[in-house]
Amino acid sequence: MRERTRAFLAHRHFQRFIVGVILVNAGTLGLETFPAVVERHGPLLTVVDHLALYIFTAELAAKLYVERAAFVRDPWNLFDTAIVAVAFASTAGGLSVLRSLRILRALRLLSVVPSLRRVVSALLRAMPGMTSIVVLLSLVLYVAAVMATKLYGQSAPNRFGSLPTSLFTLYQTMTGDDWGNIAREVMSRHPSAWIFFTIFILVCTFVVLNLFMAVVVSAMDEENAEERAALEDTTAHTQRILDELAELRKEVAELRLRAESAAGPAAVLSESRTRPRAARRRGR
């Protein structure tokens, strides 16, 4: 029974069914944001929402039945359990904050779709390298904010009047949001300020932020390399099994030929002995 359940959960049709339920549930939760739709089809949306939650719960119960202790050792199972638990809490509670958490069920696509799972695994693998880059970026922002506060604080107090204000303004500049107007406002009183903004944008936007992408791409390459290595190991193992089966068939064929060749003279001798007896019987 357990093996049948395991095969049923791993079947591609069941996986597609779960993906469909997640998408439909996410769509119904989005429709609940339209008051006119809720007024006309509110009970139907509630039924679909509860039905999806029961399906997810049944799936987790089946996985727990199949995997037993191994269930808690899989991080994706714990992730799905947390999502479903939050959904039950939002269903039981009446607060709008809890009810808004129901949309977290759409995140179950991360654990169901293999390609999304690989992306998340690559991001988690890249976290140590990204942490170092975040520290570097924070240091650059802090140094630039202190410099900007001392250089342009009096002339542009609404942009660089204090350290927190400077940090926010430089973060806005780093993201490319309206940085041109910020630079022009400062350059109207400090014409040489373009040097500061140019160096800051080059360092933060074109160097540090690109390091994030480099680390993530490297992690994804490592993830793909591990998957290819695992696939090659599986293929090599399967090929070894096939080679061993071919050798066993060859040995069985050789043994069969030896048995037939050894049985050939004995059959001829027994036939030569039976022929005179049959002739004597016919003579009588």
C-alpha cells in the first residue's frame, strides 16, 4: 500500500494536478480582491479555497504516511507544512492580516515545479557569497553617505541633511530612481559634484550589483553540474547493470551449448542400444 501511494504521489499526472490546484487557488484569492466578484461569487470562492486547502492537507498526510521519519528531513516538506499551517491559521482567524497570508499557498509552486526548485536551491547556495557582497555594499554606502553629508548637507539639507537621509538618497541613486534630478540639484551649488555621483554609481551599480548576478550564476552552474554528475552516475550504473546482464546471458548460452554437446553422444549411444532390441522384438 505504501509503495502504491509513493508511486501515485510521484506520478506526473498527480504533480500536474497539484500545480493546477495551486494556480486555481491563487486565481481565486486574487478574485477576492474585487468587491463586485466577492458580492456575486463569494460562497463559490470560499468553497474553492477550502477545497484546495483540504487537497494540500491530504497530500501532506500521504507524504507523511509514505516517508515517515524522512518527511521531516526534507526541507521542502517542512516548507509545504508551514505554508499549509499558515493557511489554516488564516482560515480560523478573522483578522485581515491572517486572511491575506492565504496567498502564501501560491509559493507551493516553488516545491512542486522542479525548475523553480533548482533556482531556489541555487539562491540558497549563493547566500554565503551574497552575504560578503552585502557587507561590501553596506560599507560603500556608509562611506559615501558620510562624505555626502559633510560635503552637501548644508546646500541640500532635504537630500543630505543627515546620515539617514543621505543613506536613503544614495540608495535611491544606486537603484537609478530619479538620480539625475538629485545630481542636478546638488550640482546647481556644487558643479564638481558630478565626480562624486559618477564614481558612486560606477562602484555600486556597475561593480557591486553585478557581483550579485555573478555569484548567483555561479551557484546555478554548480547546481546544474551536480545534477549532470548525478545523472551521469545513474546512467553509468544502469549501463553496468546492462553489461552484467549481457555477460550473464552469454554465459547461460555457453552453458546451454555445452550441455547440448555433452548430451549428444549419450543420446546417440542410447539410440544405438535401443535399435537392436526393437529389431529383435519385430523378429519375434
